[in-house]
Amino acid sequence: MKVRLQTVNRKRWKQRQALSARLLQPLLPLCSRELDALLSQILTAYFPEQTVAPPIYFGRTATLAYIEDVASGRCAIWMHYALNDPATPDYVFAHVLKHELLHTRIRPREENGVWLDHPREFWEEERRISEDDRGRACKW
């Protein structure tokens, strides 16, 4: 079962990489927020182990956001182009960035034969570091 799960995960990753070349053409940031400054604040406060800030891109992502190449240490954060809007509040960006950066600390794993991208402690830590932003971001 473990081999099958790893094969399925690898296959899904290969499909995402194939789509990336076609769909993930970076867009110029249109949002009026200074995302690099926000990212720097989040890294300092919650992820001091991150010595290099990952680049942030907007594109046609399959999800609202995701972080790629975590294992390599040279990760990048991709956000759906729908967030690339001057009306997107800072707290939405803050929550999304915290969520994606948390993947660098708590990696996906297999539990009881099930592959979990977000293990239980991932959600517990997200609630701890993003409590103020999470509720407002989800409502927005």
C-alpha cells in the first residue's frame, strides 16, 4: 500500500509539473499591497528558520495557492490570479502566506495508509499562528 500511495503522489506531482509549464505563466502583481514587506514580517515573526524569502507569483493555479519545491529548499509560492486584485485585503494574503509557509515546517506524510497533505498538527499550528486572519480570510 505504501508503494502505491507514493506512486500515486509522484504521478500527481508529474501532472502538476506538466500543467505548470502551460498554465503557470507568472502575471504582474496588480494588488496594491507590498507583498514582500508582508512576507518579511511573517517570516520574522513565525518562520525565523527560513533564511531566504520565497518568491511569490500569481498565475492560473489549480488551488487558491500552493508552495512548490519545498524539499529542495528553493521553494516558491504561487497564488491564484483571482487574488491579484487591489481589493484583496492584507489579512487574506497574510493567512495564505502563513498557510503555505507552514508546509515548509510540517511536511505531508502517510498515516494509517492515507496520505495527508495537512496532518492534524498542521491545522493546530495554523490555528495558532493565523487565528486572527483565518476567520476573516475565509469569510472574505
